[in-house]
Amino acid sequence: MKQIALMTDQRDSQLGEVFTRELGEVLSGLADIRKVFFESLGPGDMVDADIVLVNTQGKALEVQSHVKEARRILVVQRTIRESEAYRIFTIPSGTRVLVVNNLPETTLEMVALLQQLEVNHLQFIPYEEGMDCRDIHIALTPGESRLVPACVETVIDIGHRCIDISTFIEILNRLKNTDREIDHRLLRYAKGNVNLDTGVNHQYMQLFQRNTELDAVINHAHEGILLLNKGGKVTLFNQALAEMLGLKEDALGCGAEAFPPEVQDLLGQTQSQEWLVETRGRSIVVHRQDIQYFGEPGGSYFNFQEVTYIRQLEQNLSRKLRDRGLTTRYSFSDVLTRSPRMRQCIELARRIAGTDITVLIQGESGTGKELLAQSIQNESSRSKLPFVAVNCAAVPEQLLESELFGYAGGSFTGALREGKEGLFEQANNGTVFLDEIGDMPLMLQAKLLRVLQERQIMRVGSNRLTQVNIRVIAATNRNLTERIQAGQFREDLYYRLNALSLLVPPLRERPEDIFPLLGHFLEQRNRGELGCTAGAREALLAYPWPGNIRELSNVANHIALMADREVTPDTLPTYLVGRAPAQTFAAEAGLLAARCGLERARTLLAVLAQFADRDLKAGRRSLRAALQAQGQEFTEAEVRGLLQVLAEAGLVRSGLGRRGTELSDRGRQFIKWLNNGLVNSPI
């Protein structure tokens, strides 16, 4: 068998291993390959082999005295892998690149190789130990990353250079090979390498095909796409942009002058931001971003979208979400109220809508918690994205987990083979509304805590985590503090949910809203013409409304069916009329008599009524002055105390800023009851 001696330095044993592996890949069975170290050769020692391989011309001269015939020496020609060549061609043109190898001679060989491969768009700087290269940001090295100076930010390691096919052809010629299997091996070996004779141009056939496919994709886009190099010249634009701006084919390589005047200023911008441009009768949103290659500036990317197309996309998305039931129906304009407390609640909800923080809405059943949750979604940045609502108390515990988190295919009997996405996945990029969160099982509370902390979910029966981008709005009519003390709700989950808190007041604490809401519900039932007797008003005001607005809507259904021309006690549900107004007002009168004196309270209420009739401010000082004008002596502290008692009874409204204190509807009815002068009045 023929003998091939591979001459290497002991310190470069890794290169020797690479060469041995590549030679064996092609020449196995044809020649015996053995490594010989230069350091092992003494004076007069001879290398007995048919072919002696060395990696540099300098080594060829060094080994010449140890070989019988100089023609047996062959300098290995090396090249690089095809995949690594593509990486080099992505470096921006004109970039200064530091070339680093283990020896000055091999460094220069590497530079020569790159030039031979027609990599001529870069400025290569051969590295010498100790040189100042702080102004160079990219280094290229064939497997010698350890030698690259630390000041260089980006290192492109293309791996050890491989033996070029030309060297194998020379070896096979010298060995007079006739084995066709060896030829097939050589062809397989050559497929992944750049041939020094043909260079990289031949290898770019596949890359050209990929670029053609990419051009087809870009030109099918509805959005305009534009790439500028770092010199501000056009390197790419698609058909959509040409139609938007009237560009011609010869715009490639041109600067801003090829574009309409309205666009030219934007192309010189250096900040990544958005603009709205009016040009050629079109409204276009333009977005700019920097392009970088290996940390070096490579130019700018511009995206052009017509406003009409954006609106069409939004409409399509809204329609699809609506078809799936993942949209909201209500906004803040749908909240009907005259209550100062409720107005404060709405104002806080509007502020909350401008954030992306988790919200906990607390309030009794029927107060409108979901209406506020939908309103928050409608005024948030996620308004066009999914809104998924789930009632944690209405879904059985054994189903709630799979509804929220989904399940993997075949995870339980009856499961779909392909699995099912849960509500968290359906709401991705949007909002999840967890109603009645206080009734969620403890086991699921722990999983929900992970969703809030990590924004990750895991389907039932799966071990794969899925990242979700969601906002969580939770609501409850439970006292979560009591649930925590009873061990029925996790304390850590409560603090996660309660990042922002919204407390919705019950209807009994906002009696001003009873009649406006009742009128609204009757209008929805085409009975808005109905009036309301004083007796009916007293009954409606006296009732505590445990079911809140939902219960009031049910009462409106009863009234719409029973009433003829006006709402009377006889047209109200019997359970509501059963609470005699006289009894409730009598109880309040007794409370006032015990706490502050009924007559003094009555006197102050009468003065408040006079202020309201004249639409005047009613501060403590003005009230005291009016009382003194009537011969009533009240200190300012007494006025303050009386107002506090009347507010607790719901007879007055306080804390209204510059308006001071005013009489509530219930307070007016109480005065009429005291005076025994009830009259009919409209709703």
C-alpha cells in the first residue's frame, strides 16, 4: 500500500487531526496515512513515503533535506467550507476586518485565500501580535479564536481550513488511482467545500435561487419595503412600494432624489420611529429601523403601509374576533350614572386602562364589574385584540383547568387527538377577564400564579411551556381577605391580582342612579313614557337592592308588564313594596333624633334644599351663615357633625369639590315624608 506522510508541528496537533480525518475520508484503502512531527526529525533522518504533505511553502523547504526526492513533497492547498463563505459575504461592504491565524505566514495565506475566492468587498487587516486594533470591530479566524484580541467585539470563526479538491486530485494522480469508489468519495467531499479553481461564484447558484424565492415573497407583500445602504442608496424595494410612490426600476442605486418630495426628508432620518405621510393622494404610515451586521451599521429598513389597508386589516381582525366571541360590547360611554362615587370609580378605571397592569375589580354581584372590565379593555392599547371572559364559579372544577390552560392530544378520555388551546392561548396579546376569581379552586390558583409571574402556561398532559402575552383583569364579589384567613384563597395570588384595585359601589350607596337606570331600562322596553308616583319612588329608594343593577333590570321587566300609565306601588314586585317606606324613614328619623336631634337635622336639610333650589354652593360656612340668618345658632363643628350623620344615612352627598354638600334624592323624599306632603313625580 502506498505511504503518505503528513508533516505537522506537535503544537499544531489539532490541525494534524483535521488533515488526517479529511485524507482518510477520501483515501481510505488506497494509502496508509501517518503523521510525522517536524520536532522528531534529527540530522540525517529521512522520511520514507511516496508523498510527503506539508501545510506551507516554508515547511516544504524545511523538510526537503529529509526526503530522498524533492518531487515527493506536496504543499497542501486549503479552502473553506461553503456555508462559511456565505457568512463572510454578509459583512457590510468596506468594513475593516482583522484576520487572525496562528502564524504570520498562515495569516497571510488566509488573506490570499479570501482574495482568491473573490471576497473583495472587505478591507482585510492581517493581525500581528501587539498591534493596536481598537478601531476594528470584526475579526475573522480559521479556528484560532483564542488568539483574537479582547478589544474586538465580533469574532467570526470559520473553523480550520479544509484540504482543497485540487490537492486530492494531485495525490490521486501521483498514486495512479484507478478505483472508481475513490472518485465517488472525492465528489462527495467536494460538495461542501469551495473549489479554489472555480471560486465562490459557482457555489452561488443555490443562493441565487433562494434570493429569487425571497424576491417573490417580498413582491407579494401588501406593504411597501425599502432598504437603503449606509450611504443612503437604494439596495432593494418591492412592487408594492413602486406602486405607492411611483418608483421606476432604475431607482436601485439612487438616493432620496428618486422619491416624492414628501418622502425624501424621512429617508435621511436616523431615529427609529413612525411618521404619517400624505403623498400622491394616499395616507401612508412609514416606519424606520436600523440594520446592523455583526454590530456594524448596514443601512436602514423602511416599511410603508397605506392607512386604508391598515383599517381593512383591523376590520378583518375585528370580524374574526367577533365571530369567535372574543370581543367587547361595552365602553365607558355605556356606564350611566349620576353618583359622585361611581364617577370617581369610572375616572380611576380610565386611568387603569392606560396601563398594562393586572387589575382586581371588587364589588357586589350585579354592580357592573364586567361592564367596567370591558370598558378598560376598550380604552387600552389591546382594544383591537382578543377579550376572553370566563366565570370561575360557573365552570365545574374538573373542566376549568382544561378550559383555561388547554390540553395536549390524548391527555384524557374524550380529549381531541390534536389537543385544544385554552382560553389563555386564545387571548394571546389581548386580555383575560377572570370573573368570580374568589371561587377558583386552590389547585388552579397555584397555576394562575405562575401565569401572572412568568406569563407562561402549560397545557394539561403536556410538559412544554408556552409563552403568552396577556393582561389579566379579575373580578370578585367575595371578601378575599376573609377567604385568605379561611384558607380558601392564596395570599400570594391576592397580592399579584391586586396590583391595581377598583371598588365598585353597590346601588344602595348610590341612590341617585336608581331612577336614571330604571328610566333607561324602561326605554329599552319601549315604556319610557311612564311616570312614577311618590309612593313608588319611596319604595324604590327604601329598598336595599341586594342584587344591585341586575335586580333593578329585573324590576324594570316587571314594571313594563304591569304598569299602565305610571309606576305605582301596585306595579312593583310585592317583595319590594313589603318594605314600607314609612317604616324605613321612621327608623332613620329615630337614628337622627338619637345622634344629633331630629329637629336640628330637619332644619339643616331644609336649608340644603333652599341652596339646591337656587343652585348655590353649600359649604359649611355658607350653611352656618344661612342658619344664623334664620335665627338658628350652629357652630361650624356642629354643622360638620350633622353633615357627616346625614351623609351616612344617604340623605346628603358630600365631598364634591367646589360644590360642597348637596341634598340627595333620598334626602328630598325624607323631607317630604317629614312634612307629610308627598306628590307624584316622573321618573
